Amino acid sequence: MDPISTARYGMMAATQQLTASANRVAANGVNGDYPAEAVSQIQAKQAFTADAGVIKVANEMWQSLLGLQAR
């Protein structure tokens, strides 16, 4: 699997994790485990950000290769 596909899969998983956590918070109301859900949401955000960084670097590398080819 190429890095972009792997990062894309990771971003989808992070989105699903965040959605599930938000749904649990909404469903449990005042009886929810807010500290655990906050940790889950922070982890999902960091995973998403890391995967977006992988895509950004891969894109920069691709643009550099295209630039070399154009010379």
C-alpha cells in the first residue's frame, strides 16, 4: 500500500473515532465519562493531523520530482 492510501485510511479511522465519541457524549448526557471521551477525541485529532502531514509531505515530494523532470 502506498503512503497516501495508508494516510487516507488513517484519516477515515480518526474521523470514525471522533464521530463515535461525539455520539457517546450526546447519548450519555450528564452521566457520560467526559475525561475518557476528551482523551479519545484528542487522540483522533492528533491521528488525523499526523495523517494529513503524511499526505502533505508526499505531495511535496511528488511536486519536487515533477520539478526535476521539467528541467
